[in-house]
Amino acid sequence: MRSTIVIVVLLLLAVYGLAQVGTMYRAKGDLETFAQRTLDFVDETTKESVKTDIIQTAYKLGITVMVSNIDVVYEDSDEPTIPQRLTDRIGTQFINKRMVISLRYVAHVMGVPVHQQITKSEFRQVAAPVVQPNKATQELLDSP
């Protein structure tokens, strides 16, 4: 009888632990998706509002994230995109920015701390070269 009770308790603990692990990974996946979508709104002036949005979304998912554990980077990048590599041969110059959202938090599974980290990054072309038309093309454009 005693062994049956121990087995039932262990099974209940295992089911409870698996449910907590599933909830933790679902919340992490949802937060990763939100961070990826948020990259579209990152620029030099919105870093703090992006951090606030991430904290609010994490709170809704049951995750506690400190502001000090969120890094939002918006910086110049020399890394060309694939289409830019193709046009680089003709001497065009592009200005690209790299956006990175990185956050760290601790989730708890049955009282055991599990350290989690999410990092999402993206490159964005912010300026493209402007080609001045040659003299013949400019004359055609200026003619009525």
C-alpha cells in the first residue's frame, strides 16, 4: 500500500513538472515571436519604449524580466544583404543598420531556477544610393 502511494505521488510530481516545463517553453516561444516582430519598430529613438513593451508582454506571459536584463541595439553595420552583394560589383554603396534585442530571465520549474535567454537580430537597409541621371536622361526628363 505504501509503495502505491509513493508511486502515485511521484507520478503526480512528474506530471506537474512536465506541465510547468511546457508552460515555460510556450511562454518563451511567445516572447521570442514578440521580440522578432518588435525588431521592425526599433530605431534610435524607440529603444526605451521597446523595452517597456517587452516587459509588459513578458508580464502577461507570466515572465518577470528586469529592465537591466534587456539590451536593445541599433547600430551601423558593414554587413551587406544578399541583394547588396550582387549589386556591389557595380560600385553601389548602401547604409545598413543592425538591430538586436536580447533579454535574460529566470524561470522556475518546481522551485528550480532555469536561466533563459532570447536573442533576435535583423539587418535593415536605411539608405540606398541615389544615382544621378546622365545628361541625356536629364534633358528628356526636363523636356515638356
